[in-house]
Amino acid sequence: MDDRIKALIDGAKRAVLGPDDVDRDTIISLLDIEPGSEEFVYLGKVARDVSRFLVMNQAKVGTSIGLDLCPCSASCDFCSLGEKWGLVKECAELSDDAVIRIVREKHAEGYYQFTLRTTEYYSIERLGELGKKVREEVPGDYFLTANTGELTVDDARYLKGCGFTAAYHVPRLGEGRYTPFSLEERLTTMRNIKAGGLMLTTGLDPIGPEFTNEELADKIIELRDEGPVGICVMRRESVPGTPLGDMAEISDERLSQIVAVVRLSFKGNIAAHPANRMSIGFGANNAAAEIGATPRQDNENLSEWIHKHDDIRGMFLEAGYELVSKEHYGNGRR
């Protein structure tokens, strides 16, 4: 093993478990490690060890519910719902009853983390009213997260008043290049989410081989500096018919490496998407099954996308995690 790389990994572990932050040069060096190498295996082992301490070895399985399968005028280059690409020609939306049924069923099965995901310009009022209905119809301690378009501080306060716990928002890789949005727009919404009293979760997304390690490192630091409670490390799926549909995707090994580097760079929760055993073994402690509309395919799917909830639960148990129980979700209404 390269002694210099081992020292960097060990130093990153000391930093993330202590008061310090891992620096940019170290992050880049860890992203430079060759997948499959001895250093790669050691990186994953150390990242998994860090999860035992930082998140008390606890894992969460979430449910991400896509509400509307509709053409979106934003037309981001990687998104199957982009109006310009013509993959989705008409608008279909899950009924309130369908959403409530999904939450009720999954909550009864022991899952306590739910995200209501929309296209960019979905009505905030409509989303808030749905959140209220979900809370009224499915009592209990669980997290309810909004994943929607840009928000003002008043929007965030409104969603919190409707029963939402958190909001997920991402300043994407390639923002302004592959999307019509500016980085500042995205960062402003992230800050508004926190100012409005919601927890902030975010993502390193959408990751493809088109981004350099320097770009990934800068984005990791940018996300960390915004103070989220969690970061999702998400692969870009190449959807045929979109502008990026013919581009290569990163492998599970590369996704796992990036998960491990984020784990050693950030003191909060780490999710991997799509979930895979290696990423979970490399330090991810959160993953979600997707139901309904998703920007990574062009058909609505009322069964889980790629992995079912119990499949993901099994991956976490195989990796030695403890699944978070209802008692740990006591602040779900906060």
C-alpha cells in the first residue's frame, strides 16, 4: 500500500471524527485512488469505521415518492421529464389517496422517512396541503421531507407549518451548464430552507465521468459549508432521449469511492443512490426506494425503482448497521 495515501486516509479519519475539516487537496487525492486497488479497499474500510462513530452505526431506509409525472419546462439535460425531450408528453399525478396509502403502508412496515418529490414548478400550496393530509391520515413519528423547486423563507415556513420536517435541495454539478439555473439561485433556496426552520438535506448530484475530481472536491466543500444534516451521493442515470442519454455512467465502484470520500469529509448522514452493497459497505448510512415519477426514467412506477425497501434494509443489515427504529424519530415533527 502507498504509505502516503494511507496517511491521507488516516488523517482524514482523524479530522472528520474531530473538530477539523478535510482539506481540498486531500479530497482530490482520495478521489484519485484507483478503484479496486489496495488503497481503495482501505479507503472503504476506514469510511465504514467512521460511520460507526459519527452516526452511531445507525442506518435509515427512506421512501421517495414522485408526485407528478409531467413535462417540466426547465428541461435539464439529464432529466427524463424535460419538456424539450418529449419523453413525457402528458401530465399524470398521484392522487392524495395513493400518496397517503404508500406512507401508511410503509410506515406500518417500519419505515420512518418519507420524501414528497415534485417537478420544479409544482405548486407550493398544493404540496403543503398534501403534507397536512399525510400528517392527519398517518399519525406517528416520522420525517417528512419536501423535494421541490426554489423556495423563499416564507415558503419554507409554510411547509414546516404543514408538517414537513426537512427539505432537500441541490446546487447541481454542472449547474448552469446542464441546467437553466444559476448556482446562486440554488444556494439561496438552501439558505431559505434553514432560515424557515426546516432541516436541510442536499446531494452531490448528478455524478457522471464528465466531472473532474477537482469539480467533485469543490462541490463537496460547497455542500459541507452550507451545513446540511445529510448529503446524498447520486449517480447520473443516462436516459435515452435526453441530451446526456448517450454518455457513460460511473460504476458502482466509483460511486462507492465517492461515498467514502464524502463520508471522510462530512460529519452528517450520507446516502447513496442508487443503493448498492459496496456503497453501503463504504460508509453510506442512508438510502431510499423510489416510488412514482422519477427523472431517471420515463414511466411512472408505483412499485419501488431498482431496489425494494426490504432489499435496502437487507443491505444495511448485511453491512452490520442497526436500522433506526421508531423511537429514534421522536423529532420527526420538529
